[in-house]
Amino acid sequence: MTRIAAHRGGAALWPENSLLAFRNAIALGSDLLELDVHLTAGGGVAVIHDARLERTTDGRGPVSSLTPAELRRVRLRGPGGAVTVEHVPMLDDVLGTAATSTVGLLVELKGPGMGARYDGLEERVLAAVAAAGLQQRVTLMAFDPEVIARVRALAPRARTTLLIARRMLERAGAGPETTVDRAIAAGVTDLGLEHTLVDERVVAAARAARITLGAWTVNDEAEMRRMHALGVDVLTTDRPDLAKRVLTAGP
């Protein structure tokens, strides 16, 4: 059965990565919440997609230059760009919101810049998840195999997802059929692919390797139907409301 993951809580519907979005995505019946984390000044873990504040908030500068208390005062922008009353949440806030439901979480560990990683982010995320008692409901994701390797070294039983974008394969001159081999080499339990990479061969290879296959970010109704018909395990979307209608109707 294909599960629905609300991308950044449902970025087309509410301020992305906001507590409002996560609460509403849970209320919609989303199976999973997808979110992004960055390290703050002082070692906090903020839930926000970009390494800088400008696009999604009324603040400025790198996320890593502000403390959790300062970030909590920054206001988030909605899907149309208008400033809202929502604030940048910390990971503990989101875990607390999820804990009152049965929703799963897909937590993407971001970096401060292209190809860079935060020193200690993996430890802090794992500690927060353990403190919330949500180890069985959280999957940790990254594009960077080094981040995956660090998570696996710290928590060998944790679910992990290697994320792969089409541009990454094109730069390497590789095809979609190589993605499952990359996942096997990384030792992950899950593979998250840009949806245009997913075809019957990739699905069959993932099944044979017993790797959970996810597709992102699927916002088009026809593409949702294609992913459902192929049998992907997780469909990540900015429109969890639409995905729920489409998947309920069947392929």
C-alpha cells in the first residue's frame, strides 16, 4: 500500500515546516510527515528547509547563526509568500506534536552549504528522537552518504533513506537503474527518488533488494496515479489532500 508523506507538512497548503502544517497534515490522515532539520547556534535543531532564512521567513542570515530562542521569534511565510503568525519550530516541538498521533516522520538532515554537513547534527537528532520515544516511527534521510554513514554508525537499527535527485545521476552519467545499487552500497533501509526516476525496473529492483521505495515531490494528479500504479511505498507531496483523494480512488 502506498503511504502519503506530507512534504514539509504540506507546503502548497500551509507555511512549510510549520506546526500548523504538521497538525493539519495529521488531521488529514497523512501517514507520514516529511521535514527538514538544521543545526542552530548553541546546538539546537531547527525544523526548516533552507540553510538561510530569507525565502521562508521574515528573518535574514544563516539558520546556524541564530539560537533556538531567536529562531522561535522569526515568522514563517505562507505558500504565497505573505508573512504569517507561525514561527520556526524546533525538532522537539514537532516530535511532541507527532507523539499524540500515530503518524510516522521522515526527517531530512540538511547541511550548511553544498556538500557540507553539520558536525554533531546526527547525534542531536537521534537523541531528540530517543527522548521522545519515537525511534520506531522515525526515518532519517539525507542526500549525503556521509551523513547516512554517521547515522548508521551511531544507531545501526535506525531506518535510513538515501535521497537521490535526477541531476545527481546526470552529473555522474548514470541511469535510474543504478539507484538501488547505490542504496545497497549505502546500507540504507529506504530509497527516496525524485519521482521522474521511478519506473517499473526501479520498482522491481527495490523489491528484489527488499528496500522501501519512496518518490518525491509528486504534486500532479496524473503522476500520483502513475506512482500508485507502480506500487511505490511512499508518495511525498506538497498536496496531501489531493494525494489522499487520488489514492483512495485507486490507480
